Amino acid sequence: MQNSHNRPAADDGAEDGVYVVNYYETSDIELSVTVVHAVLEATGKEPTDVNLNSVIQPDALNRIFSPKYDGTPREGGTIEFELAGCHVTIDGDGEVRVDPNP
């Protein structure tokens, strides 16, 4: 699910104001890019205002939930961090949650 700017679309329908996107539905885009785009959607900030490198190494983030060497998917796991004033949670099932009002 993508919008016209080739960004993953965030589902802002949650009553608590948390933006949710499933990484596996946008797997043609790296996880780090998916996270930044979700934060941009949640906050309305410009890309130059969101520096993922200051919080977590993007290459490591891209690999942490990638399939194992034998091709089997990784199971479980959660990463949480703060980015651009948002609380970001990434689950092993592919769900990326961005809370702009932590």
C-alpha cells in the first residue's frame, strides 16, 4: 500500500493517534525508509528534520528483521526508540507504530 509519492501509507485510523504501517506490505522499500516515511506522515515534518542516523544505524535496522540465511523468516522481537519527537515501535511481524504524542 503506497501513496503517490512512493511512500508507505500510514493508517491513521487508530483512535489513539498512533500511525501504523506494515513493513511486509511495503517490502520493496527498506525498513529504515519505511520508518522515516511513517514519522514524516505522523508529524508533517520535512525529511531534513528527521535524522534516523542519530538514533539507530539504518543498515542494522534493515537487517534485524530480514529473513535468516536459510530464507526462513525471523520470529518475534521488538525494537523501540524515539525519533523526531515520536515513539517508534517495530515488531517482528512487520508492524511499524509511530506515536507522535508519546
